Amino acid sequence: QKEVEQNSGPLSVPEGAIASLNCTYSDRVSQSFFWYRQYSGKSPELIMSIYSNGDKEDGRFTAQLNKASQYVSLLIRDSQPSDSATYLCAVIIGSGNTGKLIFGQGTTLQVKP
Amino acid sequence: KAGVTQTPRYLIKTRGQQVTLSCSPISGHRSVSWYQQTPGQGLQFLFEYFSETQRNKGNFPGRFSGRQFSNSRSEMNVSTLELGDSALYLCASSRTSGGLSTDTQYFGPGTRLTVL
């Protein structure tokens, strides 16, 4: 089992719709979770971080965390063509000095005008 | 504030050669992490350096090594290059150690390595 798993997609949604991206992780003690966006040919950029169970909203983005189910998701409301990119889920696996940021394979999102 | 810089941006090498990549973190950042990104394997953690010490290491062979200098700049070296080492190598910096903190990791533009 991979430490962080995502559906590679592509996930295709029409402009204005809600895009839902999902991620599961294997380490039950993980405490820190991140969503990065990577445009083609560019480096990843952080869009959301979440550390507590529940929802965290930032503009059109909502991150959801369920530690009991080892599941984290990202919702993008009112999707725009400019949101078309690969979304990477990242989890700090391990704790203290042995912790490291592990990325999922990424989900490619296509927002069609 | 200047972002993370990586040099060179593009590199072409042949099998058996070695290569050294450089990463300069954001001013004030003491942690530098290195990642390899390929279409098949995605973004894979190589290692992290903090205050000149390697804090963590991913599952890569010993041909991959790194170091960090007192000014937090980091270098990554790959010896005896193989075709499979062709990838985008990204470094990311943060204020504190990635494994301990919730600090954001900021990525550089990457070095595209092609091994022929």
C-alpha cells in the first residue's frame, strides 16, 4: 500500500461546477496535510493546509480531513478553466525528526469552459 | 523576498557520468528538501537537510547524496547516472525542519535532468 494515494484522473468538470479531489494515507499518526497545485511545466505551489478534523475554507477551496478514516479531500467551488492543473496531496509521514513530506501521485483536473 | 532558486535549470548527461545540482533556499529558511519527479512515480522524497545535517532520507540508492552548507544552500549529487535518473529534480525550503513543523515548503523551479 502506498503511503499517500490519489486517483490520477483525469477528473473533468464543467466550468462553474464543484470539483472534488480525494486522498487517503496510511500512517494513522499523521497530523499535517497539504494540497499543492502544479501547473504543467511548473513547480508545485501550496494552496491549502489542514491539521484538525473537519473543514477548512479558503475562498473557493475547502479542505476536509477525517483522521479516523485516514482521508483528506479538496473541494473547489465554482471551478474555472484556470483551475486546470494537477493537484497533489501531501502528508507528513512519521513524527519528530523522522517525519517527512510524502506526496501522492496527483490528480489531474480539467475544467471545461 | 527572493524565492527558491535552482541551478542549472536544464542538464543533459550520459550514462555513467555524475551530476551536481544546486539549491538556494529563501533567505532565513534552514531546511532544504529534495524531490525527484517523474511521470511514472510522481514526486518522490529524496532527503532533507536542516542546519547542515541530513534529517531524513527516502528510498533511493546511495548514488544519490547531498549536503548543506552553513548558508543553508544545498547541493545534490548523483553518481554513475542511469537512464532512469532522467527526471525533474525539485528542491523545497522551509523555515524549520519539514518533519517537525507545519511550515509551508516553497518549491524551486526545478532542474530538468536528461540522461542519454
